[in-house]
Amino acid sequence: MSISLISMVSVYPKMYNAIIAPKRLYFILLFLIAFLLYFLPVIDPDIWHIKTGEYIAKTLSLPEDDPFSYTADNNERTKFILKQYWFAQLIYYAAYKAGGWWGIVVLRLIVYFSIIFLFLRHSKNLNLYLRIGLVGFLIFALNNYLADRPVAFSLLFFSLTIYLIEKEKYFSIPFVMLIWANCHGGFITGDLLLFFYGLDFLRQRRYKAALLLLSGILASLLNPNLWGAFTEFIYGNPEYYKGIVEYTSPVKILIEQKRLKLAYYGLALGAVFLLLVPKMRKFRLSEIFIIGMFLFFAFKHVRVIPFLSIFLSFFSVKYLQSYNEKIQERLPRVDCVAIAVIFFIIVTLAWDKRNVIDAGQHIHYPYQLVKFLRENKPQPNIYNEYNIGGFLIFGLYPDYKVFSDPRGISLNAMKDGEEIRTASPKMNAVLEKYNIKIIITTILDPYLKKTSPLIVNLHSRNDWKLVSIDGAIAVFLKDIPEHSDIIKKHEIHKDNIFRAIVYLCGAFLNTDKDDAYLYFLLGSAYEKLGLYEEASKAIKAGLEIKKEKPAEDILRRIEQKMKDTKDLSDTKVIN
């Protein structure tokens, strides 16, 4: 027995180091966290990229005129959108063709894990705990910008470009920039990196390195639009980006939509900056310019946040290495506590993901809507809202062309679409202008917490008939002779809209029980259905969370209706 104990004691350290050494265990657990964060169903509205990839693969050409919408403007922006992403679009189409939605999920994991692997390779000389902290920061920062579209390749190539510069592997940069420029217009962030670092190298008389960086910029111009990405960035009409969340200030989003993870990101960003402040005197001039530039744009646009995060993570490694010995001396071994905390995060994330059984099973897109239109073939043209357009391109081309979509390639259509979406007095004129016979619209806005004005308008009209509801999206057909058979077969009573709102509010409240506005919306829907007791309970539940005068007025109106209904009932009993 004593011999076996001695043997176990002698073997245990080797087993510990080989199997469960904290260093290895940390990174295994961090990758598990990343997997849980990134393993999601495909919900990106820009899946028109897949359809464009299919178009390119089948025609062996880039689109000259927009094949997907009937409202596209023929201008430089349209050319930029149609041709800039072709290589990434082919990759997404290939992934989808190979594995359906699972193929897109796998591609997403490959791209985002590649960024993390690059950083781990870059930071191997950093103290274990600093390294873990930066990896965690990068993982959560990327989680704020998960995308199943070409911009994900920009994040990857941006990381790769920084890595190559930091490792002084300049010969590979022109090739990277060539591929990047044919994947996404975000290559201009790489060109900016090369420009500022190139200036530094010229100042240091490192002419060969500067020349290679310059050649990277020139290589990036070998794309179908040449310098079109720069002209779009500098001279692009801001009206095209109006209302797009990605181009909104994170401060505004945090205040208006209370997205707390942005606040957590801000705290993490602040912690990284605190570590770097004592080292600022050692910064290259190029690095100061780059940080300042990305900070400025990150406060203006959410879209820039992941680029800022990636740059800070990679560039800070060489400056934080001076903390290695201090941390080793002052920080006692905290492996057990740290691993316990990480395990807690994993369990929490896993619990949150308990309903994500199959990330390849697409539940967010309106498949039934597409099926309905393909089977019944109502008359064009379609009016659809901006965010739905990407999926309609994916599901309906070539049978139908869309009114608008996330590409935003018609400013006139965007402006005219707003007249329809808001049910303005000009709405009928716009419908006639485009000869619209199908309206596809969201029933409610989960961010604004209110029913679509268009839905309210169509509910009261006899010339538009409700024929399909798919989740949060409704389809109306114009009541014309060509639609008579379809309407006769598929017409739905319009009160089903309010039943859909009840269902949607219930679904939203399952994830956020403290949202007063969802209760108010639920109460209003119940009122429309004549369910006054349920309406009263919902409004009261909302008022317990937040006092709102409009909601109080609605409650008084509902209680009056309840009283009137009761009085009427009592009168009937007496009579």
C-alpha cells in the first residue's frame, strides 16, 4: 500500500501538468466560453450575400445591374455594393451549399476562432494571467459583433495584418491585402494601418519595410471597384446609413436600448487602457494616431468597436510584457478561484443556451411567408421593410424582386419606403407610384416596443387583405381581381394581428420580465381583442415596473370599458 501511495504521489505532478495544468485548462475553458458565445443560429439580416455568391457562381460574372431589387439606383454606391464582396460571397455560398445553415455556423466559428488563435500565438510571451485577461477581453468584444457576412473577414484580416506587422513579416502583407480587398470594403482599415506604420518606418529609415507596406496599399486597389471603397467612405451620402444600428453611437444605444453588455465592454476597455497608461511614453507615433482614430470612430459607430478591441489586444502585448515579473511576484496562485469563476461563466452561458439545441436550425427567418408567396404567386410588386429584404432576396429571387433591403442601394426607395412604413398621408401615392400589390411588414418593433403604424393603418382598411402571418411578419394583398382566388382561400381575420402581438410579447417577456413597455404593448393588444381583464393585469404589471402617464390613461380607459361591460351585463340580467 505504501509503495502504491508513493508511486501515486510521484506520478501525480506529471499527470497534473500533462492533463489539467492550469495554463492548459484556462485556455480550454476560454475556448469553451467562446464556443458557447459564438454557437448561435444564423440570424444575420444580410444573407443576401449568399444569394449574390450563388449568382456569381452560376453566371461566372459580377452583377452589373442589380438583379434583386426593382428600385435600385444606378450610381457609384450601387456598383460598390454589387461588386466589392465577391470573394467572401463565394465562400459563404460554398459554405451554405455544403452544409446549409450548419455550414454558415461552422464558417463563423472558423473565422472568429482564427482571430483568437492568432492572438494566442502573438501573446505567448505574456504572463499567463495578463494573457487570459486579454483573451477574455477579445472574446467578449468579438461577441458584440458576431456577423455571418463579409465584415467577419475584415475582422480576421485586420487581426492578421496587425500580427504580420508586429512579427515583421512584411512580405505576406500585399497578398493578404489583395484577398481582403476582394472580400470586404473594410480593407481600408488595413490600409490605414499600413499608412501610419509606413510613415513610422520612413522616419526610422526602414525603407524596405515601408516599401512593402506601401505595396500592400497598392495591392488592395486590385479589386473590382479600385478606390471605390475610399470614395464611399469619404463622400458617401450619410442618408444611406441613417437608422442603421451599426452606424449609431454606442453611447446612444446604451442609453436608449439599455444594452448593458456595451457598458461591461466599456469597463473592460477602461481596464486595458489603465494598464497601458504608464507605457504611453514608449508608444510609436503611428500607434497613437491609430488608437486615437479608432477611439474617435468607435464613439460614433458601434461597427468600429471590434476593430478597436482587436488593435488594442494585439498591440498592447509588447508593452504589457514588462508587467510579467511584477505579476508573478505579487499575484499569488489563484488558479482554483479563477477556474471556479470561469466554470461559473460557462455554466451560466450553457444554461442560457439550453434552448439552442440546433444552431443550424433556422427559426428566425420567415420561411412560411416565402413558401406562401412561391406557392400562390400573387401579383408583384412587393413593398417590404428594410430588414426583411435580405431574407426575401435569399428566399424569393428570381420569382420576385424586393423594394428595399440592407444593401441600401436606393435612396429614393428608402425615403419613399419611410412614407409607407409610417403610414404617412403620402402613403397611397407611393403605393401607386411603385404599383405595389403585396405588402410585407413587421407587426411590431421589439426595440421601440410599439405596433407598426403601417399595421394599424392596414387593419382599418378594406382594400388590403391579411393573408399570412409568420412570426412577427404579416403579408397583405391588395384586393384586386387577380388576387380574388388567393384572398378567398387564405384571408385571415385582421384581429389575428393582435393575437400575434400577444404571442410575441409573451416570447419577449420570457427573456426580459422587467420590460414595462412590453407589458403596455401586451395590454393594448388585449384591449383590441376585447379581453379587458387581461389587458388591465398587463398594464398594471408594467406600471409596477415603471410609471408612465400614457399607460395610466390606457388603464383608466380599459377599466371604464370593464365597468361599461359589467353594467351592460347587469342590465341584461335585470331585463
